[in-house]
Amino acid sequence: LVLELNQGIIPSYGTVPDQQNLHTPEWVDFDDKTDTLFFKDGQRRIDFVLVYEDESKKMTHKRSDRKKQKRKRQVYESNLINNGLHLEATRSVLDEKLIFVKVHAPWEVLCTYAEVMHIKLPLQHNDLKTRDSAFNWFSRFFRVDENIIKPEQEFFTAPFQKEHLSNFYIQDKDTFFNPATRSRIVHFILSRVEYATKNNVKKFGINKLLDTGIYKAAFPLHDSSFRHPSTDPNCPSERYLLYREWAHPKNIFKLQPLDFIRKYYGEKIGIYFAWLGFYTNMLTVAAVVGVGCFLYGCLMKDNCTWSQEVCDPNIGGNIIMCPQCDKVCTYWNLNITCESSKKLCIFDSFGTLVFAVFMGIWVTLFLEFWKRRQAELEYEWDTVEFLEQEEQVRPEYEARCTHVVMNEITQQEEHVPYTACGKCVRMTFCTSAIFFWILLIIASVVGIIVYRLSVFLVFSAKLSQHISGTEVIRKYLTPQTATSVTASLISFVVIMILNIIYEKVAILITDFELPRTQTDYENSLTTKMFLFQFVNYYSSCFYIAFFKGKFVGHPGSPVYWLGKYRNEECDPGGCLLELTTQLAIIVGGKAIWNNIQEVLLPLVKNLIGRYSAAAKSEKVVARWEHDYHLQPIGKLGLFYEYLEMVIQFGFVTLFVASFPLAPLLALINNMLEIRLDAWKLTTQFRRMVPQKAQDIGAWQPILQGIAILAVVTNAMIIAFTSDMIPRLVYYWSFSVPPYGSHSSHTMKGYINSTLSVFNISDFKNVSKPLSPRFGNQMTCRQVYRDLRYPPGHQHQYEHNIYYWHVIAAKLAFVIVMEHVIYFVKFIISYAIPDVSQKTKSKVKREKYLTQKLLHENDLKGVKKNMGKMADKIIKGADSTFRHKDE
């Protein structure tokens, strides 16, 4: 139906041979009305603005190229006029080369395309009674003042139909289609009008004209300055209100005016800020619990028995540890890790386990409650029936439709851009390219690991490692710490560089795929970009959490990586502390870098443009020229904003067991992010073309996948990265007979029990340290927290019974924790319906009214007409019979 309507409404225009047949825009001079949103007649509203450079004044192209460009533009504008649009051209005040073409869609065009695009418009006021929430009395302190931004009226809506125009709620034709809807309709037309035909292939769409430079910009207008209200009494100054009540930093603790945002920018931007606000509100609960667990760790660190043993000069000071690298490393005292062990007590405590379980449940509550909120917005914003078949085909897809195939459903021929074989080849190529680039990311991670292994030797040789030394710096700057921090910083820089490269690669691959609709395009690009970013950001964290220090062997038989580098061991404080350091550097650095990139760059560009324009002239400038000098939003819109937040969501959930303060940092960042994004949209960027969006798209299943994976990763971090399980096994089993000598369960002796003994005479020549042993000491203690039989035992240097008890306990813990959390998640998902009863009632009421007003009235009309026809037939029959009787 849509294609038929398109073919009926949009004529096929190729290159028009006769110059006299072309329609041209009306030329007018600027009348010094800086805030006007209307044509010069003051009646017709400006729905879109096209900007081009006068071909006669261009000096950068050949004359023939300039003539071709001018010809295409003239044909395009003529076809716009033939499609019913009104055009008015005005020369720039500041740059005489620039021409601004203002576009207006009259009532008939709006009605026609509203039906083609299935735009839902109001039927009547919502007459369902709604109960105020119990939290309304509290939330009113954070809501925007209703006297400043009035709440939107609720209507029951239905897809527009011209033949039922009288059934729709029309008070004023000028306001029936709001500015956002008008701009969306005009952009739909601009994207489908032709400008040339070459080799029987039609070329059309504003996007191609922008790419080829025929037009320099195309955008809808902001309705006013963000600094002050419009001087035009017909302008509502919504941009000014959005800046003052939403984007300004003073509103950081206020709720967002989502309906007003949706009205001005469209549903796609509205749903993003609704999701970001909901996510930020939910983070408040997680941040409070996380801070509570962190404070619990701080309070309990002084009662940490095993840390006290490490710091005790009579225990940790008398334990000599084996070197952690070949030759250049020396023996060292355990008590130099005192500060690391104290820090570890903060993060590796019982509170960490509680918080990991809580976050597994929190993420389920977040996703389930978001589904309910999303269902409410779908209804309120008329996107419930925004289905894929109603979405229009991308112009880039339509332009490649050269193959004819038979549609299995309609049994009719249709045009597609590639055959089944061609589609298979494209998918194979794209999949191979994705795997190739992911392998390159993994290769960069391997490079960082090689850096860790090689530079550790340098730090071990350079940093002072004397056993009797008491320098303060040695408490904090160990070779492991220096290696970890520098590797994390290098990893962050590599991640930022790879992001720039993979962004372009993902776009190229998606363009080659040629998705059918814009939603398909964004979903495909979303999947690729997230795969790249997931491997890029998280691979180093997965390495530290689950691989580093797990396969190191023992001093007499170390494991070598790539046959050359001795495998890396954890920091004496454990790998959990190093994972926390890695997360803090990446999350903090990423937030700072993104804010600089997102805020400073457009601000600097706009300031440069503003000062250069001011240097040329001090004349009054029109609204369309003000907006032209703002930054374009880009083809992908808010894609990078979503990506940034989803990556953050991964850090908050996947590794939260090692960093309970992550939700707090995310909360602070998001509170700023909402206002910064709002500030950018309202002050630094041109107004986006309003677009429909039913939900957050492909990000929803990605969030659900992260939520499922988070349970596994946190369970494994507690089991395999922290020392919680070994400590519990020692406390309940190995501190008392038959394995231990204590009369009651205790943590005393834990350190001595978990550090295996190694005879220094068993060192191989390759790994034998060059430094002399300490005094008459003939043994050293093996790798931190290793569990092996001592020398002289029949199974010397093999894993002892304690090790296998710990492994069994770790596996059991992972299985139990996963099953318990997944069971609770299942119960929560089942107990919380995706759509609330209130929303279901509204949807049913709307369907009923649509059926009654639009369809039943038609049936009544048909019955009435049929009745009249039946009366005529009966009268005709009666007269015939009377005539025969006579």
C-alpha cells in the first residue's frame, strides 16, 4: 500500500531537457526579522532549510562540473515544487555565495503524506481516569514547574486517513501537525524526490545531494535562540525553555521534561533521554549499596587476620618469598606487601559477595522495570504500532534495486538490490571481515601482555628490592604495581586509537551489507560496533581477572609464554586489586576523554565559526543562518551516546565484584552526561530531523546479554580472582584437626598455610637468581597463595589436598551462586509484567474508539446508502407492477 501511494504521489522525473520546463523557487530578500520562522508573507511556516553554494561563484570546480551540479539542483527543486512543496530562496547576509532555500509543506501535502507514513494523530481527549502515584508528592519537588512547561494533553490517536478527516480532533489546521511532524514529513519527501536518471537508474534523495556537495546542509529550524525567547509572538520559544529548564547545569537534580523533549526533538531522542534518566535513577540504589559495602570493607580491614599476619614483622617479616622472575629478581620479604594486603581487605570482603549477588538481582529489576516504562512511552508517544513493515525503505537501498524476484507472499515481482546468491556472498564477506578485525583487537591485547612480561624484568632490575630496606616508596611502588599501572595506561591509549579505526570499519561493512530500513541499518551497525568495543574494552579486564597468575607453575618449573617470557604473576596483593586499578583507569579515563571529545570539540568549532562570521559583518542574521553555523548532528544521531552508556553498563555489572564504587562513579558521570547531552543538542547542534522509535532498538538484547554474563563473571571473580573461597576453606576445614592444629575455627596461621615451601637448591640455571640468598636460608616460599607439597615429600611440588578442596569449593560456589541468582531473576521476570494494567487499558480503549469512530461510522454510512438503494429498487419494482396491472 505504501509503495502504491508513493508511486501515485511522487511522479517519476528524470533529467528535464528543456530549461523552461523547470520550476524555480521564489526569490526574496531578507527582511531583518532575525527570529522569524515563516516565509516573507508571514503565513507559510518554514518546515525545512536547504543550503547550497551559488555555482556561478564557485572557483574550486571545472565549469562543466559546476553546470552539472546546478542542473541537478534545479531539477531537484523543480520536482519538489511539482510534489506540492513551496520553496523560497534568500541569499546569505554574511556570505554572498551561500543560498538558503526554505521549504514549506501546505495542508494538502501534509495530509497526503501523513496517510502514506501512517502517522498517528489525535481523535479525542483521553477520558480514562488515572490514579496519581504514591510517589507524586515526593517527585513534585524535582519536576519542572508546570506553569513554565505545561503538561501535554493526552489524546487517543489513530493512523491518519484523509477520508475520515472530520473524525480527527482538529481545532486549527496550522497546529494540527506540530513542527516536528511537519519536518519529518518534509524530510520524507526530500529523501525520495529524483534529480537525475543515468543508464535507466534513477538518482534521488537529499542524502546523495549532500554527499556530492550539491547541497551543503539540510536541516529543520530551531524555533528561537537558546539565550532568550523569540521576538516573534507566533513562536513558542521551546528551545529557550528546554535550555533553561532542562539543559542548564542548575537542573542537575531535576526530572527531565520528557514529553516536551519528545515534542521538540521527536521520539527517537525522547526515548534515549528517557532510558538514560531511568538508568541513572536505578543507579542511585546500586550506588548506595556499593558505598555501603565499601565502607563495610574499610571498617573491617583492621580486623583482617590474614592481613595482620602479612604486616606482622614476626610473621610476614620472617617469610622469605621466592623471586618472581628469572635471574634479575631477588628474594623479598612478605611484609613489603603490607599496604597491598590492607587495600585488598577493603575490596575482598564478605560485603563484596553480598554486593555481587545484589547487582545480579538489581540488573534484572532494572531491565524489567524499564520494559514497563518503555511500554508506557510506546503508548503515550504513539509508537505501539510502529512496525517494521510501516517503516520506509532507505533511499540507498531503493537506488540499488536492479534485480527482479518473485515475492512469496504477494506472488508478484518486486525489485531487490541483490539476488539470494549475492546476499549470501555479502554476508560471508561481512562476517569474515568482522572476525578479522576482532582478531586484530585480540592481537593488540596480546601485545599489551608481551609488554607486561618484558617490562616487568626491567622494573624488577631497576627498582630497589633489598630485603632489609625500609624505604616508604617500596610499600607502594613494587615492580608489579609499576607494570600494572603503565600497562593500564598504554591499554587505555590503544583502546582509544582502535575505537577511531573500528568505527570507520564498522560503517564501511554495514554500508556494504545494504540494510533495507534505517532501523535495520542501525541494528546491524550496533551489533558490529558493540562486538568491537566489547573485545576492545573488556579483553584486558578478562585477562587480569581470569588468566593472569593462574598458570605460572612454581619456581623450579615456571611456565613460559611464547617460549620466551616467563608467565606473569599477580601483584602480591592479589589480582583483584590489579583488576580494580585497571577498571578505575579505563572507566575514569574514558569518561574524561568522552566529555572532552563531546563538549569541547563542537564548542570550539562553533566559537571559531561565530568569530569568523562576526569579523565579516555585524548585520542582523536570520534564524536559518544562525542554525547553519551550528554543528551537524551526524548520520548516526545518538548512536555513540548509547554505545558509551552500554559500555559503561558493562563495567558497572560485569566486574562490579572487584570495584563496588563503580555504580557511584557511573551515577555521577550520568548526572553530568544527561545535562551535557541536553546542552549539546540545544546549544551546539542543528536541530535533528525528528524520527520515530518504538524502543532502544538492538541495545535492549545487548543489555540482556550483559546482564546474563554479569552473573557468571562476578561469580568467577569471587571464586577464582579473590581469596574469599580459600580463606573460607581454611577457616572451616584446615584450621582445625585433622588438617590443622587449632582447637577452634580461626584464621590464624592462614598465611603460613597457603604459602608453599621451595628449596632454593632446586632452581634451574635458567631461572636461578643472581642475588645471594638471605643468610643461611635454604628455602623460600612459593608463588603467593600457591598450595603445593613441600620439598622432601613423595609428591613434592605437586598440588596438595588443600588445593583440591579449594578447587572443589570454587566450582561449587560458582554453580550455586549462578543457579540461585538465575532462579531469582526468573521469578522477578515472571512476577513483573512487561506492560502495566493501566497501559493495557489505555491501548484497549484506543482500539475501541478507533474501531467505533473510523470503521463503524463507515458501516453505518454503507448501510444508510444501501437502505436508500433498496428503497429505490422497491419503488421501481412497485411502479413496474402497477404499470402491468393497469
